[in-house]
Amino acid sequence: MEKSTKAKIYAGITILLWATVFIFTKAGLRYYDAETLAVIRYILASAGLIVLIFIKKIKKPDLKDIPLFLILGFLGFAFYIITFNRGMVTLNSSTSSVILACSPIIASVLSGIFLKEKVSIFGWMSIITSFLGITVLTLWEGVFKFNTGICWILLSAVLVATYNVSLRKVTEKYTGMEVAVYSMLAGTLLLIIYLPASILKIGSMNSVSFFVVIWLAIPGTVIAYIFWSMALEVADTTGEVTNFMFITPFLATIMGIIFLGEKLTVATVTGGILILSGVIGYSKYK
């Protein structure tokens, strides 16, 4: 099988698994609060990652890099998962997924500010288009009906973008998989502050709620990151793989309608079209 075909298959599997995260998070929040769901998910995922470290013989991080991994773990995992879960409490899968799709554009804005990367006029037009989409989602029903979930998910997108921009120097020394593994373990460590309260709620788990967190932890996190790393490793160009991320909102929306009975609103369709048009346009003209 050609490397390009392998990359597309691996990326397709990853995107499919990531799309299910929106559905299972929404389902999990019926049983747990945002913090408890985050803690249980990442503790189980970390157990899987520790096994992966031994199987793949992933090299240990240098002691001097541990503070950096703690920062990455805070941005891309600990704080991110709390904001994401809180946003999902009031938003449906389609709305949250299209807002989160803005993270590549936010990363480019941050790169322009802090790394002095230049953005073309078409790139800026795309950025403006996406943020118009967010404005539509935010104000469609009027300012006084503002959904705080949009703020939480938008903050999640900013955190993901900041995490990705911060990876620049780290990936010069570590592989993408190594960075993801140690950042996630660091993020789990930081979430321990919620552990005492969360432990008391574990006893009330039933078979359904247990399956939900297992899915979020293993297929939705560990297996998804493995396939994503494999896709980036065999792909000829990064864009060949990352372009698959534009499919996530579509898949999450369809899954939300089928499995959760969510309704597709005019605001989501209109705002979603603007956001994804901006993201796709930016990817093309950057």
C-alpha cells in the first residue's frame, strides 16, 4: 500500500474517533459533572499511555524539559478538557465542533503575533470570515440569550491553538507521539486537584457510564493519537493529513442527530458554513 493511501486511512480513522468524542462527552455529562468526566477519562487514558510507553519503548523526557511538558499539559489537556466539557454542557455536538474547528486559524493569529509569521491578505479574509461565523453563532438569538457554552468552547479552541504554537521548539527534540504522551500524562497529573471529589462519584458508575468513559479514554484519546501520529509520520505533507480535520464538524453533527436526537439549527448551519469556509480558505491560501 502506498504511503499516501496509508496516511489517508490513518487520518480518516483518527477523525472518525475524534468526532465520536463530541457525542460521548455529551452522553457522559448526563452522568458526571465536567471535572469528574475529565479526571476519569484522563486517568484511564494515562493508564493506556503508560502501557504504550513500554510497548513502543518511547524515550524518557529530559528532566529539564519536565516544566515545559507541564505547561503543555496544562494548555492542551488539563485546562482544555475542563473548558471543553463545560462548554458541552449547554452546546450540541454540531455547534461545539464548528467552533473548535477555528483552532488552526487562532494558532496562525498567535504565530503572527509571537513568532512574527506573515499572513497573506487572503489569509486575513479567511480569518475574518471564520470569526463572523462565531459572531453569528453567538448573537443569532440576541445578546440577552447568549450561551456561555460558546465562551467555554472558544476558550478551548484558544488553548488548543496555544498548545500547537508552543509545540514548535519541543518537536525539534521529540517526536509528535512523545510530545502528546508526556503532555497528556502531565495534564492528568494537574487534574489530580479534582480527584478527591471525583472518587466519591465513581462508586455510582453503571455499565453505560463506564462504557462512555472507557470509549473517551481509549479509542477517543489513546488510539486516536496513535493513528494521528502514524498518519503524520507516513504522509508526504502535513496538509495531506490535517485537511481531514475539516470533516470532523460534519461527522459530529450527523452523529449528534442520529444518536442524541439533536436538532440542526439555522444558526449552526449559517455560522458553521462561515467558520468552515474561513478555515478551508485559510488552509488553501496560507
